Amino acid sequence: MQSGLTRDAIRCRLGRTWQAVHPGVVATFTGGLDNHQRLIAAQLYAGPQAYLSSWTAAAWFGVESAREPSIIRFTVPAHLAARRSGQIQVSRSTRVDLGVQERGPLRIGSRARAVVDAAREVRGERRAQAIVIEAVQRRIVLAESLRHELECGPRRGSSQVRRAVEAAEAGAWSVPEADLLELLSESTVLPPAWGNPVLTSASGEPLPTPDAWFDDVGLAIQVHARTFHARDADWERTVSGNSLLGEHGILVLGVTPASLMADRVAIRERAERAYLAIQGRPRPQVKAIPLVEMRSPR
């Protein structure tokens, strides 16, 4: 009777003008629920102390690679019961999330906790990398915030999250770029590569950003992925960017995600040959700033 309606009154309307959405949750209309209504209904079922978490919260903040439409994730304090109903999964946690925020009837966990939990709980290291890298690249959360959350969180599943955070910290803007930086780091010939540095010409003109950069010789490596070059305009910008780097004396090596997956050794050896071939020539007159330095607080 808290709503002013008896059980009989509710039962009378169900199946006619109302519908049962979850146990104890009724929608006062018929037909499908939109995404926002689905979340509100799930929040009512999960309870007032629950908050959207993991991939559901990460997707709510805009991390597209975290979307998992089949399951809505919630977290509740440890003294409450974990439970599941249909698409809703409510888990317990002993760790208090101090960043929980309220958005109307919804309660949303903190950005860093959501992204790290999503990367920990999804299947597959590449999916975890995609979530973390997208969150950092789109400035949804800082890499240092993810690092802090990772170190404070449980050890279970932390290895794939750790590698994903390391890839984001190295400057990777996509999973193929993370693959590239990882295989380059395995070389005994090459120095550490910079991921996505800021380049300018001697006159201060902004230059295209290479995916990987060897600053001592001015060698750039670009990953040409169909995902990012699907439109003609995107491809034209890529070709023009490579040409502009070449005009300033920068050697550009192009690789594809398929080649990175098919033969890592061949790609690494190709980069090593190029590096050794230009090692004795004058370095191009360009200025490079590592992405890590750009992110560091002043």
C-alpha cells in the first residue's frame, strides 16, 4: 500500500495497461522499454544502495567498447545479498566506491572503478585493452586514475587489466597500436618507442602524429587500419599525413593490423632494418614531445 494501490489493484492492471518488468517492479505502460527506462527499472530492482558498475557504468560514461547489452551490472555493499534476475546481475563488494554519483533515479559508480572492473571482468585481453585505451584516448578517465584503481583493487583478473593500463600509459590509441608498441618493445636492437608523440617542424608547424616514434633517428611507424580509414576522406588524410612527414625528412613505415597478427617477427625485423639503415644520417629537424610528458601535471 506504499504506492496507494493494493495488490489486487495492481494485479488488475497487469497485462492490460501495465506490465511486470522485474520482480517487484511494474511499468505503468505496455510495450517495450527504451535503454534509459531499462536502467531505471533495473535500478529499482537492485535497490537504493546499488549502483551501476563494471561495463554497464563504463558504457554509460561513453566507453562504446564496454557495451554488453545482455547483462546490466550493479554492485551493492557486502552486507547485502548478491542476486540475479534475467538481465540484471547484482554483485557484492567490500570496497567502498567514494565516487558514486546520482543522476536522477540512477546511481552510477566512479569512472575509474567502472573501467577497471569492466576490463577485469570481460573475456579476452584484447577486449580489456579496447575498453581501457578507449576510455583514456577519449579522456573519459585519466590513465593515472586507472593505475591507482588497479593497484587498490583485487588481484583477481588484474593481469589483463595491468597490461591494458600499461598500453594506455605507453600512448597507444587503439588495440593495434598497443600490439605494435608491445612487439617493438621485444626488440634487442631498438630503443624504447614513443606512442603518439606531438611533432612539430623546425618552424613550429604541427605535424601528423605517428603511432610509434623513435626519436633519436626520426623514424615513424603507422598502423593503417580499415576501421579508422573506412571513408575516402580518412584515407586521403592518412596519405597526406605520411607525405607531409616525408617532406620533413621522416621515414614512415606502414603496417596493418592483419600483418601485426600474422607475423610479429617480420614486422619487428623490418623496423630494426629501417632503424639501423638511417642511424648514421642526420636526424630530421623536428621537435617531438612524448605523450607521457604531455599528460604529466605541470
